[in-house]
Amino acid sequence: MPELAEVETIARILAKGDVQTPSLIGQKIVGTSVFWKKTVAEPELETFQSAIKNQTVNKISRRGKFLILELDHAFLLYHLRMSGDLKMRYANTAIPLAYPFYAHDHVYLHFESHWHLAFNDTRKFGRLWLTQYPQTILNKLGPEPFDPKLTGTVFFEMLKKHKRQLKPLLLDQSFLAGLGNIYTDEALFQAQLHPKRLSNTLTEEDANRLLRAIRKVLRLGIEHNGASIDWAYKGGGFQNYFQVYQQTDNPCPRCGQPIQRTVIGQRGTHYCAYCQKNY
Ligand SMILES: [Zn+2]
């Protein structure tokens, strides 16, 4: 599943362009093609298609795992969920398209420049919202991990309010926005905290160490353009730097003991039983 680092990478590429694709900023939407209607969560499909037409992309940002296109009169929010990706395709062709350019391209924004932004999603759980009130969707999210207002002390107070195991708590988007399975396992290893450790038992020093670890693994992830694993997202290199995630039975980089895999809150969890004690 694309997490903060992967969504941030996609947002940066769309905003700046890369060697193959132009920037999306300033591009005018001249139409849409929708091949999987459920992808458009809000508004009704016909309203979506007429309302978005002739709007220009002015800004691209990210909040948690949401990617946000700021248009002239509305915001377009994407959530990639399990396997979504946003890809620029070029073709000088009639629109709307009769067929998608590639398998699993479910929604296209067509631009005046003959570029087409495809929402590609094998598993079909990804969604988009066109809304004038993005806060109604985004205000359920907890703070951004890099928010300067999120100090060690604030984070310590947040952890203390809950009596939950660290792994599921960090995955909870209303507690902290942007973390998924990969970065949670990596951050807990960096901080040497057991994934089942109860959040209200952490000292202020533990909380500080955990926040630094979260920021460190996210920064590394972004530096390597995110992690490419299975079908979910391609183009990143952070998978080559995993310390524990999907490293079951490999030696722990710190102590050499085999990395363990367990299931916590229905999520596969990787950790070192020696380095990450539950106390
Ligand atoms: Zn270890």
C-alpha cells in the first residue's frame, strides 16, 4: 500500500514533472474518461465530469496518504488505498476514450496538452473526491509526522492518552497521518520499541526516540522515492534499505538474531525480539 513517502513522491513528480512527463501545474482539464465508476466517490459521476471540465491544476500537495490537486473552483482528492498509482500518459487522440490505454487505468483526466492523468489501480479500492470542502474529508486525520508543532512533548502526551499497542495505534490515521505497515515496522525497530508495547507505558524519552525514528524512516523513504513492493507502487528504491520489514528470518542488522514475523491487529508485523523488548 502506498504510504506517506510513496504519495509524497508521486505528488512531487506530478508537480515538477520528470524526464518523461511535464509538470501538471497550469494544465487545463478538457475532459474525463471513467472506466470504473466506483472510483469516483464524490460527487455523482455526471456532476463530477461536468464540474471538473475547464478547470486548471494550480497546486499539488499531500495530507497523510491523500494526494490533493488544487483546481480553480474545487479540490480533487485521491486516495490510492491498496494498489493505486497516478501515471501521466501521452496521446493525441479523441476524448473521451473508448478504451483505456493500459489495463487497470480506471479514471483519466484529459488535458489540453494531450497528456492524460491515469488513475491506475489493480485492486480497485482507490477513490477520488471532487469537493469544495476538503476539510470534511481531511479533518479526521491526525497530525502530519513532519509538522513542527508535533514536538516530542506533544507526541508523548498523545501516546499517554491512549492505552493501545504501538503498531495498531501508529497505523490509525486519526492518531497520526501517513504511516502504513512498512514505515511503522521500520520506525519501531529504529526506536527499539516492541510493536505490542502499550502507548501509555512509554517514557518521554521513548516518545522522543519514536518520533525521531518515524521522521528518519520517512525521510529515508522519500529520499529513495518510496518503496516498490509487489504490485503496489513502482519506481522507488527504499525496499533495498528495509531493516526488518519483510526480512523474516534474516539476521537483525543490530544484533544478528533472526527477524520475527507476527500478526498484530490483523497486520503482518516484523521486529527483532531481542532489540525490541516489550518493556
Ligand atoms: Zn536485534
